[in-house]
Amino acid sequence: MTTIHDKKIVVTGGAGFLGSHVVEELLRRGVPKENIFVPRSSEYDLRLWEHCEKAVAGRDIVIHLAAKVGGIGFNQAKPGELFYDNVVMGAQIIEAARKAGVQKLLCLGTICSYPKFTPVPFREEDLWNGYPEETNAPYGLAKKALLIQTQAYREQYGMNAVFLLPVNLYGPRDSFDPARSHVIPALLKKVADAQAERRDYIEVWGTGKATREFLYAEDAAEGIVLATERYDKSDPVNLGSGKEVSIKQAIEIICRLMDFRGEIRWDTTKPDGQPRRCLNVSRAKEEFGFQAKTELEAGLRKTIDWYRAHLAK
């Protein structure tokens, strides 16, 4: 058990989509604002060793969320960058944290690390039973390397480093940039753009048959903070809702919530990505009491409302 209220905490990626929700959750749980440090990318390039040293200096807890991420298209276009940047940032932050003598480090992984044909629901024990889905393998393997590092550092140095494997996240403040966005923001923006342009159709990648599990960002932030407080083991832990939905079902819900009644055209020349994704989330509940609260439709409604208030044309 780690008491966080009097600790100095650094949240890498804390100004980003998920990170901003984690900072809010820390504040909600009583961590003073002055105890939370968010290294901004304009000043801290975590691919540079000296910047990592500076970021963790004098801190008690490191929550490493900073990552280069994107959807299928982004992964296909920049596999080298995604591997290098994520490996280097993570490896250096973990090493800098060790050298600085931090009390605890939490590193965020990804569901993309799982093998392409993992039995559903994915169990943490299945993580090494195959190669990841090809379109996002470099990113998934980069994150997987960091899991090994946290476990190796615990074994050799006694470092209290923990590792979480989140599913696809969504919610307010997500990236809606078509070049980088993940499933939910990409679909939502397609519908919003069609409405703004008065088109009676949208085009969606793939067949719609692939399934995904989605976790609302505020729920994910709660899980990360709970793990920071309550989890102290080397085994990775899935972080998700435990509920599977097809891409076809997801876009149909979004269309209904946004009152879009046009045609959905499936571009089957584009990849589906991993065939199915759904986690076994029992370990998170057993180990640190996390259970997702936000149902998909409710979370989508909040995300749509935020998008319309902040980004709609």
C-alpha cells in the first residue's frame, strides 16, 4: 500500500488525453496540486537522457504515461518511430527513476502487446503466447520491452515498478486528428464531418466485424491511481471494462446518438486490425479494487457532447 497524499508525483504525458484525467484523479484523491509535476514536451524531450533525469529528480512516485500513439494508419506509416520513441522514452524514464531512488513507478503498456490470436477474454498469462497483430506490432513490442524492464529492475534492484495493460481508451480531450486518432474519436469525427458537409454517407475502414473493448478515460485514470496506491507486484494487470463490441455496433451507436441516418460504407480494402479484443479484468478487481463504472453509451454521449462543445465545425 502506497500513501500518495504527501508524495511528490511526476506524471509523464500528464498534459495529454489520458494524463490530464490522471492528474484530475490525483487531485480529487487529495494530492496537493504543488506535489504533481507534469513535464511538458516543449521543455522535456524524454528521448534525451538528461531530460529524463531532470523530470524525475526529487520525486517519490513516477507515473509514466507519455507515449507516441495512433490508430492503424499511423502505426502503418510510422512503425520505426513508434518502436524507437516508446522504447527509448520508457527505458530512460525507468532507469532515471531507479537512479533517483523513487519509491514507486507505474508504467502504462498497451493491449497491442497481446498476440494477434489471443483467446478471448485476454488473460495476462497469454501475453507471451504469440506475435502481436502486424499493423501495431512495433508499438506493442516496444511497450512489452518495458514490462521486462520493470520486472528485471524489481528482481535486481528491488524497484517497486508495476505495469498495466489498458484497452482502447476514449473520452473528452481525446485526439480527433484523423492522422493519429484511435477508433472512437475517428468514428465520431467521420459522422460529425458528414453532418457538417451535409453528406448522407460515411466511409469506415475494414469490415466492421472486428471487435474492441473500450474504457472511458476517467475510469482508466481511476484504475491507474488505484494501482499506484494499492498494487505492488511484478505481474502485469489488464485495465478495461471486460465488455466486447464490434466496430459495426460501435459506429451504429455513435450514429444513433448523433442523429445521423446516412449510409455506412465499409472500405474492405483497409485492414480490420486485430480480429478480437476483450480483456479478462478480474486481476485488477482482485488486486486493487478497480472496476469500470461508465457504460459505453453513456461514455460516448459525454464524448460527443465534449466534441460538439470544443471541436465541431
